[in-house]
Amino acid sequence: MEFLLVNGPGLLFYLFAALAVLSAILVVSLRNPMYSAFALLVSFLAVAALFFLLHAEFLAVVQIFVYGGGIMVLFLFVIMLVNLHRIQEAEIYGMQWPAALLLAVMLIGLVSWVVARVQFSPANLAPATLVSVDGEVVGNVQAVAWQLFQQYLLPFEIASLFLLVAMIGAVVLARKD
Amino acid sequence: MVEFFGETLFTYAVVPLVKIIAAIIVVLTIIAYTTFAERKILGFLQVRTGPNRVGPWGLFQPIADVAKLLGKEDVIPNRAVKWAYVLAPCLVVGPALLILSVIPYGPPSAEGTIPSWFITDVNAGLLLVVAIASIGVYGLILGGWASNNKFSMLGGLRAAAQMISYEVPQGFSLIVPVLMAGTLSLVGIVEAQLTQGRWFIFGFFPFGLLAFFIYFVAGVAESNRNPFDLPEAESELVAGFHTEYSGMRFALFFLGEYANMIVISAVAVTMFLGGWLRPFPSVGWLSFLNLAFLPAGLAGFLWFLIKLLSFLFVYIWFRGTFPRYRFDQLMDLGWKWLIPTALLSVVATALWKVLI
């Protein structure tokens, strides 16, 4: 009992981290796109659990809401609607493998560089929740909001502008005339 | 004495467990008798009697229904994807019951008295409710896809499109009471209605009312009830996503639908109708409505229950009144009417709050 109480967060971290990595591997290795989509969903939810363990409540809930509840449902919708077997046979990505190889090598390099610098264990098992604004204790959501809308207002607005551009672009592409 | 994060075993584990079990039992009972009430009220609306054979006035009908469903053969189609087929009903019921953990059924307790009337109060409570509710749609999609049946598949697709579309106005309309209260904690929102002396449905008139209307319409669509029950439209899709399901697995889908109705009603009561507060909490001469002769908190719970049951009645009333929407009408209503109106009320409430 003592062991579980002391090491509980650490054990849960390894459980969910393993789940996230395992399901991420399944996303790219499974043949059926439907299975891949569900593996991706499990991966997203495991990452949300990691956020919870790090006391980032707001981030965790938004992760579930946006990725779990929104984006993955759209993925599944498209996968169910489109007959993916036919697309596989057409091999539309056949010509792109040199570029893909280059990108993959670059990505591996980047990841190895990060891995070499980061200590891969829960360095701090119970980090303090971000709850204070100017020394005054408020909730986690309020604290994140203050950070976003005061200190990081410009990056926040630029990010939302990008999303707007992407949305207008999608509408333009989808117009029939 | 083992310490659990600064609490004793009793306050850390036993009290919440008892509350969780009590909440689930109460909700399951309400669900059982909602199905009965639905048949009786629909019977009344259609000038017929409704079930009246099992027990006095048919009161034991739900028990007979459950016994029948438990006794039925559990069919899994030959070419179904078995794990997904089995998992799907659980994915509908699980999230709906999970949300019950953050709903405030009654007031928090004073220090040293009986435990408060909610299981837990989370700082991001409302976000948690919306997030967990958005997971529920996977049950419908998965069930529709795993059944390996074209009607189920179409039902699952419709469910996906409908839930995604109506989550947006639902989320926007919930921002309005959050703006009025200035917190996301559900207990905090009800307490804000107490200190401001009005239910948020009457706040910033007419924007509170508008947001409430949008929330409830979107909620009816989210729980796949008439007039938005297109994922299971029996005149077009046999039974939609649960065509292949039988016995207790079908009953689980049914249970999930009713649990979702209760959750959506409970959130509407908490956000717009003052949760456990009596009507007009600021009017002095109505204070006899506090029912002070009842033990602490029970009066609040009774008010909550009355509001909740009225919502369930409205759900059934809708079913007896409105014809089903066509799918393009459903999308039109969601995207062209509800979302712009919800955005308008959010902006108007924010401006009002800043300027006045």
C-alpha cells in the first residue's frame, strides 16, 4: 500500500506513456485504416492522461475535446465514406519516396537530437499545478487564460489567424463553381 | 492510519464510493421509469392507454422489459468485427455515466456536517462534461461500422455528422452562462446564480434565454432524440446504427440514450436554471420555497430533481409532437441558424459584461 501511494503517479506515467507509444506504432503498422484511426484515438487519450498526471487539467480536457471528440470523429467519417482500398491500389504516393526519405531522415535526426538532450523519465512526479496569477490563487483554467491572453497574446492571435487562413482555404477549395 | 494524500481512508475512498453508487442507482431508476413514463405520456398524447397490464397501472412494466431483454438471445453477426461490436454499447453508456460525477445535485455542505450533494467539484468542470460527452459518439460510429450492415453503416455516418455539427452550437451556447458566472466549475456557476440573484436563463435578457434555447435544441440533437433521431430513423434505415443489436446489447444502447438525455437535462438545469436553487432566489417573500423544514441539502436536491424531470417530460413531449427532420434540414438548422445565433449571443454577452 505504501509503495502504491508513493509510486502511483510514476507507475501511471509509465503505463500511459507505453500505451501512447504502442498505439502510435499501431497507427502506422496496421493495414486497415479504421483500426489505425482507433489506435490514433487511443494514443490521443493516453496523452491526455499524461497531461492529467502532470496536473495540466485544462490542457488534458482540451486534448480530449478537440482531438478525441472532434478531429478523430471527422477522420472516421471520411474513412467510412471513402473507399480506401481503391486508393491503395492506385499507388498515388509512389513518386514521392525520395522526398519522403529525405524528410524521414531529417525527422529522425531531429528526434535523436531531442532525445539526446531530454531526460526521459518523469523528472518531477508531482509538479505544481499552474494556478496562480500575480501571486493570487485562481483555478488552472484561469491561470492558463491569463498566460495566453497577457504574456502570449501575439503568438495566440497569429495561431488563430493561421487557422482562419486554413479554414478559408478549405472553403475556397471545396467551392463548386 | 494510512494517509491518502492528506485524507483518511473514510473521506478519500468510502464517502465518494457510496456517492457514486447512489448516483448510479438513482439515475438507473429514473431511466427505467422514464421509459415507462414515455410510453404512458405518448399514449396520452395519442389518445390511447399505454402499458397497463404489469402491476398496478402498469408500474412494473420496466422490470418486465428488462427481464425480457436479459432473456433474449445475444446475436453477433457472422461477419461483424467482434471486439468493436462488443465495445460499442459500452462506449455509449460509459461516458454518459461518467459525467454524473461532476454534476452538482445539491448544495455543498457546511464544515463538519453531512457530505456535500455532489461527487466532486472540478475546476474545469464544464469543459470536462463537454469533453466526455464528445467521446460518446464513438459508440454509435463503432457500432454502425462493426455490424457490417449497410443500414448500420449509414446510421453511424449520420451519427458522426450530426454529433460533430451540433457540438459546436452546444459549446458556444454554454459559453454564455460561463461568461455570466466567470468560472467553469459547475458548483461555482450555481453559486454565482445565487449571488447574482437570478437564474442565468433570465440573465442579460434575451441572450441567456437565446443561449438556453440553442443549448436545448442542440442537446436534443446530441442525444439523438426526436425530432433529430436520424441515426436511427426507422422509416429509412430499419433501426440505424443498432439494427444488428439484440438483447442486452441493444438495451445498453437504449440505456445510453436515456442517460444522455438525463446528462443534457442536468447540465441545462445547472447552467441555466439555477441547479439546486429555488425559483427566483433573490425574491424575499418566496423564501418559504427553501423548504427549510427538510434536512440540510434535501430541499436543494428536490428542486434539482423537479427541474430535471420537467426536462425529461419536454423530451417526451417533443417526441409526441414534432415530425422528424430531413438530413439537409438538420444540417441547415445547425450550421446556418444555431451557430450564428450562438456566436451572436456570446459576443453580445461579452460586450454587455465589459461595457455595462
